[in-house]
Amino acid sequence: MATVEPLIFMPLDLDTFSGSERFMAGTRLGAAFGRGIKAYLSAKYTEAIEHFKTALIAAYVEGDERSQIYDRERAIIYLYIGNAWAFQDDWEQALREYLEAVQTDPQLSEAHYNLGVAFAALGQIDKAIAAFKEALEHNNQLYEAHFALGRVYQRLDDAGRAYIHYTSAREARPQAGEPLYYMGLMHQAHGAHELAQRCFAEALRVEPTFVSPAMADQSEVLVSKSDQEVIAWYYRLSEDLKSQGYEEEAERIYRALLQWRPQEYRAHYLLGNLLARSRRFEAAMEEYKQIPPQDRHYSDARLRIAAILRFVNRHREAYEVLFETAKLRPNDGQLFLQMGKLLYDLEKYKAATRAFERAVQLLPNDATAHYLLGFMYLTLGHENWAVNVWRRAVDLAPHVQSLRYDLGYIYVRRRRYDLAAKEFSQVLLQWPDDVETTFMLGLCYKEMMDPAQAIPLFEKVLRRNPRHAQALYYLGACYLQVGNTSLGKAYLRRYEHLVRQMPAPQQRKLPLHTGTGGRP
């Protein structure tokens, strides 16, 4: 097995002189620090380490004000000691000093970056990633941290994250050619040579003097892959970028693919979806329109066009799109399902019903199609048909409690309280705190002459909503039914007091209290 070269990045230096003049002159600390910097700049790293350590000791030993240094200054000295070890390829020693630096001043982004450099050199990639990310937490414009993360993720074959951090590195340092070059290598490694050459050319444009350290070994290596493998790379990179929220970058990749392969209709469809999500509707529809009838994405694209037109209240145009598509795809149930919705919007209820009937024929296991057909039957006054269709919808989607609630409500209207109670009981298993379902189940028990089960349900409703007038009325009636006259009358008086406070239109929707004490 071929060995993988370690990821080596250059540690960062810092301008330590600005603001440090007070301990640079006339103190043992300042003298040691100055000698350390002089040796460091002369590449005499062992000597530099000794002087920097002397400076740290002096800061603790000397007591005068000029010898006092802040945490930031002490962390910088640790950082320079770590660099001196790093330049001698002693990464274990460098790591210890960088850890001291970040513990002394956790806000020093360069120290976190150098810590990541040491972890990467030692092959501890997960820790390197964490350190580079921590550096960006303190300075999101740190070019080196973005570039390093791009290189690490590229090594891990995480194309999406690599692409994102290379892009961020370019934004932090627009004149740098290195991120573009490595993006080109990433594309080239997957056979996307057109996109790779574009990156290489752009790298030389922004930095004409750029020479990659990998140029001699890799510039002439062209990976040979099939067109399908290259296309799959474009899709994979786009999906990675979208999943991480970088939709603009994903759009660029789709457009690069389409520039190479204009007839890659899946890319047109996915790009259209991307544009539609960002409400660039006209551009999205243009992408959808590129897809021909023979392509497998054609129907879905036409459905998306119709959905956009419906969203912007161009219902007739949306219907015409679906109608023309249905001529070509007469067995596509989703087309008829959406046509039914549009016809309902256009108040063409009989035509909508016919469209939903066709959808149910083509989609016999689609609960939504059955529900919408039942709704249209109810709109047209065909309750028996609606009940039958909704029963089928509940069988297909037993977990959709709103379907059960609607079916239970129809059973109540048809005075089939036993069947309604079964549906409402199932709904409450999933929605135990739903007030209206609790009320409807209580109503069913009251109508089945079972006030003992109805009373706790109405009381639960009133605990949630003390102004629920119908629950007050029926609770009073139930207590009268069980012989608790005083409590029953008390609830009915509360009901009458509440009703008097209501506007007249609301009062007409409430049950009338006959005062007989019998079943209302």
C-alpha cells in the first residue's frame, strides 16, 4: 500500500513588537526577548529557544512594572518557542509549546492555527481540524486556517467542505493562487478537466508569479475517467455544497456541468429546484423548460412549473401546463392530482372531482389523493361517497391523525357516534392535549347516553379553555343526567352568563338550553 504524505503547513509568526516597548528596554526580560528574536530571525532556533525561555522566567522573577507582561505577550513567546521547535521538525516539542500558548491566551487565533499545524504534522487529523476551526472562531478571515482546512478535507475526500474552505480562503486573500490551484487538482483528480483547467488559469491570473509546490509532480498527470464518473463528481460536489448551506457555490457547479454537458437534463432539473427555493422563479422555470418530454424528469419539471405558477396566482396558466403534460403522460397520477387542486382553486368543483377520481385510479395507494377526493365529494354533498373514500385514506395512512379527525367529524354529522368515538379515541392517543378532539369525543359519549365517560372529557376541555361555551353546556347537561342537579345547574348558569357576553352571531351557533334537565 502506498504511503500518504503527511500534511505539512507553515506555522505563523506574529508582530510581537507593536505595543511591547515597555518590556523591551532596560529589563532582563526585554534583553532576553530581543536576543531570542535576533536568533530566531537568523534561523538559530536552539539558541532562540533558550533566550525565549529566559524571557519567560524573567517575567516571573523580576518584580518591577516594566517586567510585567500580559497573557497575550506570554502566549506569543510560547508561540515563538513552538515555531522554533517546528522549524527543527520536532513537532512533539512544538505541540507542547502551542498548547501552552492557547491555554495562556485562548483568544489568540494564530496559536490555535499553529496547534492545528502540529496536529496535522503528527497525523492527528481530527484534532488538527478542531484546532483550525477554533482559530476561525476567533478570526474568520484567517486565510491560513481556511486553506489548511481545505487541504485537510481534500485529503479526506470531503469535496464539499474542501471547496467551501478554499472559497473562503480566496475571499480572505483574493490575490492568492494556491487555493485555486488545489481546487483545480481536486477537480482533475475526478476527471473534471475543463473545470480544473479553469481553476489553474484563474490561479495564474490572480497571482501571475504563482508556482505550485505540486506542479512538477502533478501538472502533467491527467486522470482518465469516464464521462459518467465525471458527471457523478459534479453532482456529488453540488449535493455536498447544498447540504452545508452553500447554495450559490452549488449553483456554480451545476452551471459548470451544463456548460460542459448542456443536455445533462438532471442538472437542469436540480438547478431549477435550487433557483425555486431562493424564489428566483422565472430563472427556475427556464431551467425546467430545458427538459424534453422523453427525459425522466420531464413530468416532475412540469409539476414544478405549475406549482410556481399556482404560487404566484397564475392558476389558469398552471392548469394549461398540466393539461398539455397530461396529454403526453396520461398515466401520471400526480399530474391529475395537481390538476384537481387547480380546478378547485378555479371553483370548477365537478371537474376537480373528475381529476381526483382519475388520480385515485392511477394512485390507488396514495392517501392524499383519497382524502382530496373525499373532500370534493363532501363539497358536492355526497357524504356517503366521502365516508367511503376517507375510510380508505385512513387505512392507507393510519398515522395521519387529521384524516381520522375529519372522518370522525363526518360520522358525528351522520349520527354514527360509535364509529366517531373510535376515530377520536385514536386521535387522542397521538394528540392527548388537543382540545377539540377531546370535546368531540365527549360529545360522542354524551350522545351515546354515557355521561360518566363524557364528564371527565368536558372537564378536561374546560381546564384548557374555561370559556368553551359548548363544553360548559354539555357538562351541565351530563351532570343533570347523572342526577347531580346542583352541579349541573351551576355549569348551565356559567354557560348562560358566558353566552350573554357573546355577540349575537356567535350565540346562534351554540346549543339552546331548554332547562328541562333532560338530554339536550
